[in-house]
Amino acid sequence: MRIAKVVPTRSFFTLKAVALATSLIFSHTPVVAQVTAFKQAVAEAISGDDALASFYRARDFEPIWTNGNGQSRQRLRAFLRALENSGDHGLPMGRYSPDEIRADLRDADNARERGALEVELSRQYLQFSRDLQTGIIENPRRIDSGIVRQIPRRDRVELLETIATRSPNGVFRALAPRTPEYTRLMAEKVRMERLLGQGGWGPEVSSNALEPGQSGAGVVSLRNRLIAMGYLRRDATQTYDGAIQTAVQAFQVDHGLTSDGVAGRGTITEINRSVEDRLQSVIVAMERERWLNRDRGSRHILVNITDFTARIIDNGEVTFQTRSVVGANDSDRRTPEFSDVMEHIVINPTWNVPRSITTNEYLPQMQRNPNAAGHLQLIDSRGRVVNRANVDFSQYTARTFPYAMRQPPSPRNALGRVKFIFPNQYNIYLHDTPAQNLFSREVRTFSHGCVRLDDPYDFAYALLAAQESDPRGFFHRSLDSNRETFVPLETQVPVHLIYRTAFTQARGRINFRRDAYGRDARVWNALRDAGVVIRSIRS
């Protein structure tokens, strides 16, 4: 809503400007009439907004922005400064205009206009606070059905009460995620904006693939690109020598590629990505960090879907890490993004085959050959094992098939020998797998949605160490029994399944990963539609 009638002529905000504006507001109207008109304007402006109505009615419509006292001036100054810095956070700067606010303050020359401006300032404060604290995108699930995370939106009345009663500078400092990851991402964003302003990384590599020992123009363009990216010292070589090979390996590690030092087609594709592309990934990662702006637990499990890793984090430090396999890039198999709490471990698990897999995959096989998938038991509605010889599979459809299927505990069980349960409506969990060959792949999108672990036994030891003096011995005694064993975790552990194509390290360069499911592209499009832009900084 635009209150002012005059375009502002100054682009800065000072106490003097506020004092001038507020003195104009109060100068000519009797106090009682001003108060009555002001309250009437506020009451009209808050109509239809329950949070604003609750807040202003509870304080008898007293203003927090426009009463001209020292606290209001300090509050306004802090708010405008925060708005001016919104671009550093990758927020849509067009949503909130500090220059328009200054003009509104100067132009509000009666109590009714001041009342309307008071409410508009609160609306903009609430919009900005939510954008910075818990994300710009209203409902990420509308963008991608696999983003099922519960966003920790803050109560709007509480946000208003906070700015009305606390130090405004502290309030605005506390809005953004106060995690080292967010801080490093924001610093990387500014660094890359400066790099963009200087022209980026220069020309792309001109060859599709290069390998050690080669020479020529393609090697020169690779050399120059690696120098610009900071992976190689300035050099005049035209040969793919040991220094270039080492630089390529370092780049491959930072980008989740097979680190063989050979600049194959996939590596060249990643090297040729522009600064703008990488900035988009950083801005999307900052938005995703805002979606997770909550206490993650002093000990928690972090699964980055795009990085194909699972980590145990203790007090901010990675204490265990293993490779993972995630859902295939099919509409019904992609691993979703959400958080839950791990409650127990199952040693020697039974695999209860999901209904969708039973009817879509195994029923057609058994209709062709009743003995197909013979490692699975057929189970009736009373839990009894059914002899397949007595079943005519051809008479059933996916809707009418009356049986379930399961695989008893065994080394060949699809879940391996252990699974880790955090009960959720998506039937997602972490587990072992007999298909160990998949962990050597560069891209590991093969499961039906659950997360397979490369080192599940060590993962179990690390979790059990919190409650067992001999976690390895305890685990193997249960394992050797060959019986399905449920082990409750005495202290339940939060699990966060995230999707980050850009993430930082406490020491070292920022890492990037490929957009395995295309989710980041959809998130970026939504942010761009909301007004987020790629900036370049020229120094």
C-alpha cells in the first residue's frame, strides 16, 4: 500500500528526517481529535487481519512506529537499515521499499494518514520478518511435491510484540538463521556477486573432454578457467601437466565428481557453469536454510540428498559420515525432504513390501510366472503365509490383489541387516542394503525413496554408543541371533533430510552438487517470480 503522495528526494534515513516528519504530523490538529482520527484509521486498516487486530486492540491502538518518540525513531531506523540490507540475504527487495517509507513519513500530514501508515509499516515488518526468518516461498510443496518439510513459521502477534518491547537492532539481527552455514552462504553470495561484477570466470573450456598429457587450445582454456576459480596458480603451461591434474581433482572433490583428475565430459560441464548459475544455487540454499530455521538438536542426523551422504552431527561437528543411495529420479521414487525423530533401530529386519511395489512391480511378474520373486512370502489378511500354488494371480488387478508380501530377515534382505526408523507418513527410513556395488557410482539415485547406507554397522555403533558401553558387541549379539530385534534409542535423534546443491565447509571452498531431481531449478523460478534477482557488485 502506498501512503505518500510525493516521490522522495533523499535516499538516506536520519533521526532528523523522522523528527521533521513527525513534527509535521502533530503540528496543527487538536490532540484529542488526532488520537480519535488516528485510532479510527488504525481500526479500519487492520480489518480482516487477525494478527494485526489482536496486537493493536490489546494496546488500545497505540502506535509503535509513528508516535515520534525516541523509541519509535530507533525502531524505524533499525527497520529501514534492515530493509536496505535485504539484498544481502537474497530477498526480493521490491517487496519492501525504504525510500517509499521515508516519503510516507514526510507526506503523512494528518492523523488518518498517520494511522494508515502505522498499520502499513507493521504489515511490511511482518512480511520482511517472515521472509528473512522462515523463507520467501509461502508453500514449497506447491513447487515440488517432494518438499514436505514443515516450515517453522513464527506467530505474527509474537513478532509484533517482540519489535514493540525489545531492542530493535537485536530483533533484526536475530531474524535470519544464526547458523554457521547461513553466515558462510551469505558471505559466499557477496563474494560471487563481486566476482560477477568483475566478469566472472572468463571464457568456457572449449573442449568436450581433456586428459593428462594433452596440449593445445583446450588445455589453455581449462588452465585459465581453473586459475580464475582459484584451483590453480597462475601458469603459462599449454600442457595438461601434474599441476592441472591436481587442480582438476580438487575441483572434482568440491563438486561431487569422481576425483580421477581427468576432465571428462561431466567435469567439463561443471567447470563451464557460470557464476550466475552458482549464485542461484547459493541463494536457493539460503532460502532452504531459512526453511530449517529451528533447533536441529545438539545431536542430529543430516542426510543431503544431492550429496549422497548421511552424517551424524554432534554439537555442530561431523562425528560420523557415510555414503548413501537415495530415491531414483521417478515421480513416485524420489526421496522427500522433511525432518522427524529417530526412535529405534531394527536389527535383522523384515521387509514388509510397500503396497505400491507389490502391485506395480511384483504382481505383473507373478502373473507371468507364479514363482517369480520367490524370495518374498505371500501374506493373507490374517498374517498367514500363503502357498503360491493355490493362487491364480491372473484374476487380480492392482486394486483387487488381496495379499501383502514380505521378506524375512536374511543377509539377502532388501533392507540388509539393519534399519533405522523415524516413523513418518512417507514410509522413509535409513537402512543397510545387499547392493553394495551402487556405492561406487558417482550419481546414486537408485532406491524406491528410502536412504541406503554404505556403512550401516558403523552408523549403528555410533548411535548405540550413547547408551551401550560396548555398542559393537551389543549390536553383533543381536545380529548373530538372526532374529528381528527392535532396539529403542534412549535419547531419540532428530533426522533432517535436506536437498542442498550448494553447501559450505568450516574450512575450505564451497561445494556444489548437481540438481538430481530438478528441485532447485523450480525453487529458483519461484524465488525469481517473487522478485529475487542476481546482483553484481562492481568495486
